Amino acid sequence: MSTVGDCMRQGFKKLQEDGINCTLEWNQGNHFHEPEKRMAKASHEKPVKARKSFTKKEQIRIFMRDGFIDRYSGDRLVFPGVLCILSHIMPDVFPYQENWKTDECHQGWWKLFPSIDHVVPLAFGGTNDDANLVCTSMKRNLSKSTSTLEEIGWKLCPPGKLSDWDGLLVWFMSYVPKHPELLENVAIKRWYKICVELDVDKQLPKNK
């Protein structure tokens, strides 16, 4: 049956590559009973909403709203610009790979880099509304994929407060102006510029 399963997965992948929105489901037992229905269930077309590509401004807004907390684990995450600085200053110690290759990109990027995920997957009727969006690490985002929280046994953690943890954004906004040479790095410059445009300083707690 493993060969059948592999073929089903390959067929599912092909349908996705052809732009056909579908869901792969498995029946429990009776694998050879009514195979035409089994096949139909495995590859039925299912319309889904288009996944939104979030701008960096939108990302920062959600990150700050959730207090840079991973809403699936409660762990603290770090503002992307800070991670960029670390990789810029210590490329051998904290390497970054633009395609996120696991053998070249430091695991800290996967565990600490905040991303946006749909709590209810679009494939299950979820929306792009803020209420369905949460901050989570790249690692957990990839692990959850299109599963629901119920399917994988996860719970939604409450958002954090910037007064408790700001993702080192306060540090980033004070450190970069003191080291203008960092702005020669495209990624650092992009994150800093957007923070200035959003005037995040006024939304951040003062240094303790």
C-alpha cells in the first residue's frame, strides 16, 4: 500500500502544479472497497481563497500587535532586522541563506524569525482578515502548513505586550542610526526604512 500512497501523493502534487485547488484525504480501512469513490475523495477539487502576499508594513503591524510572540507556542520572536544585523556582523557564526537552505541557514532564523500564518487555513474557509492572522515562527509556520489547530493538537496562545517584549525592535531603531554603515545592507535598510515610515518609535515602549 505504500506504493499506492506514493502514487496518490505524486498525483496530488501534479494537480497542484497544474493550478488545480484540491485536497488529499485518506479513508480508514477498506482500501479496496469502492475504489472509484476512494479515488474521487482523494482528489476532489476544492475552491480556496487566494493566499495573500503580505507587505512588510503589514507584517510589522501584525508582529507588533502580537507583541512578537509566537501565537502557537508562546515563545518570544525577534524582529527580522535584528537577525539581519547579526548575520551581517557575524556571517560565519549566524549565517543566512536567501533560499533558507537548512544546511546553510542558521536554525536561529527558523526558530526566531516571525512570520504570518492563517489560524484557519484558507483551504478550510479561513480568510485574510486580521482576526485570522497570527504571528508565528517560520519553523512552526512550515510545520503547521495547511492543517487546522485541532488536527495537530495545537492551541492559540494570547498575544504579548510590547512593554514586556518588543522583539528587540527598540534596540534596532536606536542601534542603526548610530551605525549608518549598516544601511549599505539592502535587507537592513529595507526593514529600517519601513519602520521609519510607520513611525514605530511612537508605538514602542520607552527604554527602561
